[in-house]
Amino acid sequence: MKNISERVRYTLPKSIKRILNIMKLSLLILFVCTSGLFATETFSQVAKVTISSKTASFKEILSDIESQTDYLFVYDKSEVNLNQNVSLNARNKTVAEILNEILRNTDIVYAMEGNNIMLMKKQTLDRDIQFTQQSGRKISGKVLDETGEPVIGANVVVKGTTNGNITDIDGLFTLENVSENQILQISYIGYLSQEIRYTGQATLTIRLVEDSQNLDEVVVVGYGTQKKANLTGAVAQVTGDVLESRPIVNLAQGLQGIVPNLNVDLKSGAPGQSTTFNIRGNATILKDGGSPLVLVNNVQMDPDLINPEDIESISILKDAASAAIYGARAAYGVILITTKNGRKEQKPQVSFSANGYWQSPAKKIETINSMEFLTMKDLAYQNGGGGGHYYNPKVYEYAEKYFNDPVNNSPVFYDPDIDPNKYQYCGNTNWWDEVYKKASFPNNIISIL
């Protein structure tokens, strides 16, 4: 029996051989790089430097260290002065030992980061540390009302910054970068605003108090008053303080742009022409849109006759509910004006204000005198086919006498030869100057409360 030994040989495909070769090459490169990295870090940490005994500047010593090690110094020339001289004799010392020795009595400090050594002034480092300590933190909190219910939509802002947030449906909020001793401002409509100093706590619970003064404000609504908290209906109110802060001469000017949906028409400003008001808009049955009923202390009156400084408040009733009190006359709204009154607990107050203005025509029209008028009249008469003078010749004699000597001659005369039934006039009056003069309008107001 023969002992036959057979050897089976299996050949790998070329694609698999290529993958295996790539894996071997990658492992080799990774090993070389890792070995170099460990060697560099190890060398940097245990590197020893020898500097012969000499007196040199910091810059020269740092250059020697860079030439003997892999360290690289980084610094700002405007802050770090490396021109100072120092005596050094170092043999087989680490870089840290040498730096501690030469920088001991200076304002320069260093920090090592890998193969980089950063040099800086001590004040700069302290400032950076302080800034790091003061950098804010993330805080969260909850805003509640007096009953413990969450306040939705309250504003929470760091005072003096734009860093803020709004509470969610559960009254919760979060703020980023909040530093200690910063002031948090919390506000919401109908509640008193609060300011809270942040002292480092991670969570805050803030309770808002209702602004009862706003809710208890009295509004005039017809033949009586009502608290704003209980007020229903479209009512707008203007206080006298708003009018006092505006340079006006009548109430209509003071209400312009103050009350929403109140249209004020000052007209042309002609004497005796009153201002018109409109609340419901011009698209109504009447051509002018209908004017509201104006009452001053419940008495119908022209509002232009009221001194604006005597007004305490103005209430404007816009909706149809006002008709239930004042009837059909209130169909286009009601303007209620309440004047100021004295108070028992207050001493009498006397106030006086004075203002005024001047006005004159922006453009003056030059007119002709009496003699020029007669000459032009004759020219027109002659151009129309007439001859001689248009008026009686004696009119020209009287007119010339008065034109040359108005003191000793009268502009009005009687001559039966001209007309026995009436007087004649030959004046030389400049009616433009008589009518359009420079006018002054003083406005002096005195009131006693």
C-alpha cells in the first residue's frame, strides 16, 4: 500500500488580495504616526535644556529653548516685553524650571498647551480669569400670579440687555448667560413690574401682583362713573395730562392722533367756524358721516370754547350702548368732557401760562394808487372808443388835491355839478395794508383750583 499524500492548493481571488494589502499598509502607517506622536509628546515633557552662563535678553533665551526643543513660544509684542536682560546658567533643566527662574520677578506668566507656550502679562490673565468666572449660566424659572396660577406670556428680561424670554403655557422660562448680580425684569399687562437681583440660584419662582390702581381707575360713562375693571363697551379715555404736554390753543388740536378712530376736521380756521368730529367713519347715511354729541360736565357745548388746561378727562363712547342713555342724539357717539375741580384736602392752586404767535401774509400784492386808477380807467375808456375822461373832470381835480395833500383835504366831497343826490369819494387807501396786517395772537391762561 502506497502512502500517497496529496496537497490541495487554494488560490485567493485578486480583489481579496488587494483588500488585504491595503489593510496591511494602513496598519503600518497608523503605527508609524502613533509612534511619532508618542515620541514627540514624551520628548516635549522630558526635554532638558542647557544654556551656558551668560547675560542675555528674554528673547535670546527663548530662541535657545526653541532651538533645543520642539516648543514654540506665542505672545503679543504689544503686551509682553522680551527686551529685559537676565543672567542664566542652566544645565540639563526642564523648560518649566528655566521659565520659572527667569520670570520669577516679572509681570509675565506662561501657560503650556501641547508644544505651544503662551506668554502674557499677569493683568491680562487675571482679566481673562475674571471674565471666565463672570460668564453667565443657564437659569430657569416659573412666573405665577397671587393665586399660584401660571402667568402665560410674561416678559422676563435681563435689565440693560436684549437677553430675554417669554413664559410658556405653564409659566416657565429659561435664560442663557445670566451672571450673578444682574437684574431680572418681569412684566405683564395688568400686573406690577418686578425687578429681581440674580444671586446664583439655578431655578427661580416669581409671583406677580395685580396692578389694582389700573383696574380701579374711574372712567366717565354717561351720567355716572365706572371702574375700568368693570367696564364693558368701546370707551376711550384721555387725561388732561396728555393735553397739557402739547402746544395747542384749542381742544380739537389736542385730540388729533390721540384717540383711535376719532377723526378731527379743523376746517379752514375761519372766524366762527367750529371743528367737527367723527367717530363712526364717513361711510354713513349722512353726507358728513354724522357728528357725535359733545357734553361738557353733562351740558352740550362747543368744545372749542373750553380751555384745554381746564380739562381733567375726556371719555369717548363709541358703541351703540351710549344711545341707551342719551337717546337718538348719541347715534354717532358721545364725547364727555369733565373739567377740573378743587379738592377739600388740597390748598387752592393758582396757575398761569402764556404763549402766543404772530402771523403775516407770505406774499404781498402791490396795488395802484388813486391817480393810477383814474389813468388806467381813462385808457380803458379810450381804447373802447370813448374820448376824454371817463369821470367828470372835477373828480380828477378833487382826487389830485387829496393825493398831494391828504391832511388838508377830505377824500369825501359833495359837488352838485357832478351829482346833486350823493357824495363823491376820491380816497387813496391801500386796502391790502389795511386788511392784511401783521397780527399777534397772545394766549394767556389763568386758572384757580
